[in-house]
Amino acid sequence: MEENKRVLVIDDDEGIRETYQAIFTPEQESEIDQKGVALFGGNSLKPKFKNNIDYQVCVAENGNQGIKLVKESLAENRPFAVAFIDMKMPGINGSETSKQIWDIDPKIRIVIVTAYSEYTSDDIISTTGRDDIFYLRKPFNHEEILQFARALTNEWNLERKRDLLKIELKAANQALEDMNSSLEGMNKILEDMNKNLKDKVEKQAALIVQTDKMASIGILAAGVAHEINNPLSFINSNLLALKRYLTKIDVLHRKYDDVELFLRYSGLDNAPALLEELAEFKKENKTELIMSDIYDLTDESLDGIDEIKTIVDNLKTFSRIDEPSYSYLDINRAIDNTINILWNELKYKAEIIKNYGRIPEIRCFPQKISQVFMNLILNAAQAIEKQGTITISTKLVTTDQQIDFIEIKIKDTGCGIPKENLNKLFDPFFTTKPIGKGTGLGLSITYEIIKAHKGSIEVLSELGKGTEMVILLPF
Ligand SMILES: Nc1ncnc2c1ncn2[C@@H]1O[C@H](COP(=O)(O)OP(=O)(O)OP(=O)(O)O)[C@@H](O)[C@H]1O
Ligand SMILES: [Mg+2]
């Protein structure tokens, strides 16, 4: 930065203005000397030390001219460092001039020069409103002027340097802050990346678990179904044979009652003893009770066998074995199968209302369609916190077009879905359930299966009231 050595002199006395010029131009020493003596009287003003600083001096004859010069110099970005201002001038006086100059350029250093003792520094301070004003009595000598000029220009320049340093410091601070915040930003990005990676790994792991789970359920179901089927069928046929035999034994039992009656009235000698022995045996062994119970027992056993058969059938639905991939499916029956499988999950929570319509069987991948019902009914049950209903309706929808549809509605009175989640439901891995509880795959798999069947699925939901899933399957 170039040092500012610009000095302004405002004085109405031409001689004094020239003296200032001379003071700041040391070559004219002898001339100053003469003029100084002529003007102020007294001893020679010959400087005791030389001025070797190259001041740029501007002079003005009155306050207004000086103010104008300050304005111009500021506009040209060449401000004055110091102003020497005469106190008593025609027009505005020195302190008023100072005030107006400071209004324009508060940084300029001002020295008031006065020969009049009636002006005290307090007067000047009260007019200008500033106490950093300097005060010099006439007659002055060169050294005083030069000392003021040197000290005040130095101060001015130091202050500008300090301002500049302040600006640089502020910029450096800002840069530091910027760096800090970009570091924070980078940290955040890294954290997000980490989190994304973690999420991905968790989701991948969940996917593997889910796929594994489905595969092992299939294998297990197939194995269990196969193993149970054999004993089941022979127990079933044995029980049926037993029931047939029982009717014969029952007939024999009745015939025996007739024989007993006959014996009682036969008059044979050993008849009473024989009858008593028989009565004893019957009483002891509760044979009457056994005969009436025996039918109930076989009937109950046969019912039990039927139930086991249903379970095995249901399990078969979930195994790929035993099933041609593309075949006819009775949707109502498939839904019932699913409800049976999920019964443990449903029974305490939901009342199931079935509105099944008369619908034709459709050609589809039965096991996949069953999986759709499984996912949707399970979601409905999981949406119900304590107690609610799940209404399942099916019907045939005929259209003007050539295609007819089967409409399946699964409606629950659960928690409902917030609006902002509606368009994310079918995204793979979208779940609001805790890890381990939901993989977020149910609806995406459902969507894929329905798409593969050229059908559609629509979600109607009201937060806090419940959700309805509407599926259309063409056939
Ligand atoms: N009937 C419903 N009522 C309320 N919210 C539901 C319902 N069905 C689905 N949702 C919301 O949609 C999300 C995604 O469902 P989706 O079946 O795809 O995954 P999930 O049930 O969370 O996990 P998964 O099915 O793999 O066990 C659920 O977490 C839940 O927030
Ligand atoms: Mg689900």
C-alpha cells in the first residue's frame, strides 16, 4: 500500500498559505525563513531538522473551498491524511469547517490553527462533536507543523493498514468458516454414504433371509405334506373300516340284549346266576357308555383326519412340488387356505368377514396368487393394533370390453397409511416396521405377481381408519 502523504491547508491568508507550501517543500528554506520572520515576527523560523518527506499539499482560501476539495479527493479515491485549518476565516469558521469535513470524511486528521485566545479547545470540541482534534496556536514554527504532519499522516496510514488487516482477517476467518462448513458437509456426505451402505447391506441380508425363508418353507412344506400323507391315508381307511365293523358289533350287541331278556324268562336253573354275572361285568366295565361313546370317538377322529388333510393341502399350496406351474385356481378357496395358515396370527386380533361372490376359477400361478393373499392379509392383521375386522370380498366384474375381471378386496380397520407413504408402498424394502419384523418386500412381490398376471392393485387408505387393497385379475 502506498503511503498517503496528502495534506490540506485551509487559510484565508495568502502569506500563510505560501508559508505552509514552503514548510512542506524544504528546498526553499531561506525564503521561508524570511517570510516566517516577516509574518509572525520573532526569531528565525529556520527548521532545526530537515523535512525529507514528499508531502502533497493542497491549499484552500476558505472553509467551503476546503470542503469541496475533500469531497473531490474522496471521489477520486485520493483522500487527505491531514488538514490544517485556520480558525478565523470569512464565511464558515475553522470548527464549522472541521465539522462539515468530518461529515464527509471522518478519517481525516484535523489540526485547528488559531491566533485567537477566545477560542478554547472545548468550544471546538463541542462544535465538531469530536475530541480527537488537534489545536495549534499561532504563531507556529516549521517544526510544529512538520511534527504534526508526520505524526498524523503516520497515524492515518497505520489506521488504514489496521483496517486492511481487519478486512483480511475477516476474509481469512470467513475462509476458515467456509472450510469448516465444507468439512462438515463432507462429514455429512460420508455419514450418509455410510448409512446408505449399512441400509443396503441390511436390506440385502433381509432379502437373502426372505428368499431363504420362502425356499425353506417350500421344501419343508413339501416334505411334511409327503410324510404325513401316508400315515394319514392308512389311519383314515382304518378308521372307516373300524366304523363299518362297529355297526356290525352294535347289531350283535342288540341281539345279545334279546338273548338276555329270553334267559330271564326261560326258567332255566342256572339262568339267574349267569344273568347276575353278566350284569356285574356290564356295570364294572360301563359297556352301555362305551357303546354310545364309541361312535362319537370314531366320528371325532375322522373329523380330525379331515382337518389334518386341509393343513397338508394348504402346505402343498406353498410348495412348488405337486403343482403344475400354471393351472386353474378357485380364488375363494385359495383365500380360505391362506386364512387357515394365518389363523394363529389372526384369531385374537381380527374378525374375518367373508363376502365371497360366485366366481369362476381362473388360470394362474396358484402358488403365487396365494402368496399375494398371504402378504395382504398379513399386512392387514399387522396394521390392526388390538382388535378389528378384516373384510374380504370377491366378485366377478364384467366390462364392455372383451376381458372380464375378478375383483378381490381386502379391507382392514387398522392404522391406515399416511399420504406421503402411499407412493412408496410398492417400492422394494419400503417398510415402517422394525428390522426383523418386516422386510418391506411383501407389497413389491405382490405387485410383481399381479403385474405378471396382467392385473392391477389399488390402495385406498385413510389414516387412523383403515386400508383397502383392491385387486383386479383378468381371466
Ligand atoms: N394394510 C395396511 N395398513 C397400513 N399400512 C400398510 C398396510 N399394508 C402395507 N402397509 C405399509 O406398507 C409398508 C410396506 O408393506 P410391505 O408388505 O411391502 O412390507 P412389510 O409388511 O413392512 O414387510 P414384509 O411384508 O416384508 O414383512 C408396511 O411397512 C406398512 O407401513
Ligand atoms: Mg408385509
